[in-house]
Amino acid sequence: MITVADEIARRLAERGVSQVFGYPGETSLSLYAALQRSTELTHVVGRCPRGAAYAAEAYARVTGGVAVCDAPGGIGSPYATPALLEAYNSSTPLVLITSGPSKSTPRPWATGQVEHERLFASVAKHVYVVREQRGVLSVIDAALALAERPRRGPVVVEIAPDVLEAEAEPALLDAPSASGGATVPSGAPSTADGVVARAVEEVRRGSSVALIAGGGCHTAGAAEALQEFVDRFGIPVFTTLNGKGALSEVGSDLPRVVGAKGDTPANAYISGCDVVFYAGSKMGDKSTNQYAWPSPDQFLVRIDDDPAIEDADPARGCLLREGIAEGLKLLTDELGEWSYSGPRPSTAEVGTWSKAGTASLVATVNAELSDRDVCVGEASVASGWFGALLRLKPPQRLITPRGTGSLGYAIPASIGAAVARPDATVWTLVGDGGLTMSIGELETIARLGLNVKITVLDNGRLNLIDQHAIHRHDAAAVSGAFQRIDWPTICAAIGLPVMACDAPDRDAAEIESFFSRQGPAVLVLDTSVDEVSPDMAIAIRKVH
């Protein structure tokens, strides 16, 4: 018998999906049976729904396409919420397929029942609820398309278990669905008349100009267009943390990361600019230095095709409502033969962070990076270290949970990155706090034999939180009573090669040899609570 779940699997493959991530439950087993029967789809089963959904989110970032994950309704789907929020805030195209109450459920409060429309209202672009097989494939098509429409983001499809299990009736599957659809703006985004000329007028007039490339610049075509624009006009360029790697960072005039995860010279230069470009950035708190940019004295030129963004005040800025490549092309045509001749940022590294310890480990990673490698940084200080010191060149990537800043992202995200680029090495930097929240996915990495090199920054504390408590609130450390966890023993018990180290500068050659073997490996780096990361240095400096 060909089930509705079989037809859903077939339709996903027809629409270009080749990989699904998920976690099973009784109500979703018919989908698992269909995925097992499919010859075109591969399925990675995580150790929890949150980990599987995070892996899918990272997979979408690295591949640039829509990712699909599954979780059983109620008992599993709420755990996917952090990943949906990350995808929503980071504009990642993700489709979650989950189960809902069966049509035959006579009363509410069935085990696992949840109102997904209410649960996910603030973290998904739309929630489709399917109670019959009529139009179910139309819903799958609509969900995949909606996830990729500007502004890209997550979409949820809830399908009743008895619909998934039912024998497919082809005449019904592609019929119009009764489940309702999302409201989608019609037509392509367009820039208002006179906006490009106004932007160019301010650029020509400004004595100092900067361009900040966000994570959106990693989409197809945007990185190449960005490099051409920078090379042609010579405008100083910087990136947000998730924009890192859109341009080569190898060389003397490399782009620097700005904002809370950046460095002092870069932030100082942006603060002194007359005109600030933002391309492909949502302009959140971290990438605008806690909303300090643009200041009242700065003119903003923004390129973004998100239809929800309001037009800028003409006196203070311009919004080019375009894709990044298209927006840069409009500016290029209008700028003509102009070139930037103003001041340039300092290339000196004057950060007050610790220069040994983790800094030495990142230097080792820089030396070992290959062309298509992916780096994954956990929230907190791991992102700070990678943001300030990692040196990438396209198509190398850095992915971090900057949409939410949530711990527990890096390990499952490493799975998605490794599946997306099986020919590459994934370099993961995670604190012991984040690892505690995602430890189960270490087994997934071991089971799949993924080429993921994990470094655990182990100080037994939530140290960035502790430093904020001490320096911002005049309080004691909140995690000072935590007991140390024996990570080498745990990793070895899972089946992962493990090395313990307390001086990566001294042991650099041994670390290089340890990481040179194909397959997963875990380095547990014993770090001091007194070690100061780049982002911690910025935060503490603001207080004092």
C-alpha cells in the first residue's frame, strides 16, 4: 500500500529535498516508514527533537536551500521551538513536519495534543494544519515555497497521524487544501523612486564610509557581487558575526567583525563614519553595537528585501528594497567612476583579551583550515573567539546562533554542517555550558562518523554570565557552585577519540596531530575563569 506519507516523501524529493533530520514518536512512525522506503531521501535521526531541528537549521545555512525536519506532535514538537526561533530570527528556510490529533480523537487532551498554531505563532512564518489528505501535497509545496520567500524563515506543517497512515488517493492529494494558507506579499520587492540617487548623493558627500555585510550575503550570488562592489569602489568593508567569511579575511586589509562579537578598532571606525551601509543584516543589537549605529549623525544605506521593513526616514537613510546583488548593482550603476578616498580602519589588533589559551587554539584552527571547511561557534564566548580571531575565505563558513544567542546550538549544528559538506572538516568551539545542554548529539556524531573536530572550553562555569553578574550587577558569580564534569571520560564512553589539554600553545603540534585523523575528535581544553575572551573584553570595557 502506498500511504500519504509515501507521497509526501516523494514530493519532498521532487522539490529538491534530499536530506531530512528528525526524532521519532508513535504518531510520526508512518513518515519514518516512508522515509525508509524512499531511495531519494536520507534521514538523520538525532537524540532529541531540538538537536535534530538545530541540525536542520545549520544544514540550510550551509547549503543555502530549504531544510526539512520532523518531530512528533506535542511530545516532541515543543522541543523544536528554539531551532524555529533561531531560524526565524536568522532568516533560515526551514520546514518542520509534525503530527497533530487524529481525526478520530473524540475529545481534547489526548496524550501529546498541542495547538501548534498558538504554540508557534511567534516563531514561524505560518503553521499549516492538515486534517484530511485532500490538498496535502499542495500544502507541502506551499510550505517549501513560503520558507524561501523574503524574509526567509521557518514554516510548520501539522498533519494528523491517521492522514499520514492512510492509503493515498492521488486524485485528492494535489487538490486545493482546506487548511488555509499564509498571506504572502504579491510581486517582487522594489525600491522607491529616487532612493538610489539619494543614497549615492550621501556616499559621495561623506568623508568616511563603511559597508557592513550580514549573514544574508552568504546567499547565492551575493558574496560574488559584494566582492566586486568592494574591489571596484574601495569602500572599507566589515561583517557581522554571521556575515563572516562572505569576503576573504586573509590579507593585510581584511574585513573585521563589528559589534558585540567584533573588535575595538572596527567598532571605533564604524562609530566615526558619516555613511554606513548594511547589506543582508537584520540590524539587531549585536551587529549595531547595541543599536548605537546608525547614530543621529550617520546616514544609513540599507539593502534588504524583507517586505516587513519600513522605509527609512529620507533625512537619515535610504532603504533599497532589493536582493543584495540587485541592490549593489543599482548602486554600482549610479556611482559610476567614483572611488572611495577617505580614511581607512586600523588593522592593528589592540584587544585586551587573553593572548594565550583559547587564542592559541584558534590559531591552530586557522592553520589547519581547508577550502570548504565550516566552523561552528557556540553562543557566548566561543562566538567571541571565532568572531575576532578566525580567518576565513569563501567558501569557508562560520555559523553561530546569533538569531537567539542560545546555548546548546553548536554540537547539533555541527551535524547539519557536516552532512551538508561531507568533503569538509567541521571545526566546533563550544563551552562546557553549551555541551551540557546538547550532550546527546555527541552520540549522533560518533554514530555517523562525522568529520567534526570539537574543542570544549571547560572552566566548569557559565563564565560570561558570571562576569556580567560581577561587573554589571555587583553580584557574586551565579554558577560558582557548579561541580566540574569529567568530559574526557564521558566522550570516551560515547566512543569519541578524546584529548585533554590545559596549554594549547605548548601542545599545538600534538593537537594538530590529534585533529589530523579522519572522523570525529574531541579536545577538552581546561580554561581558567580568568581568561578574557574578545566579546567579554568589550562588555567589561563598556561597564568600566
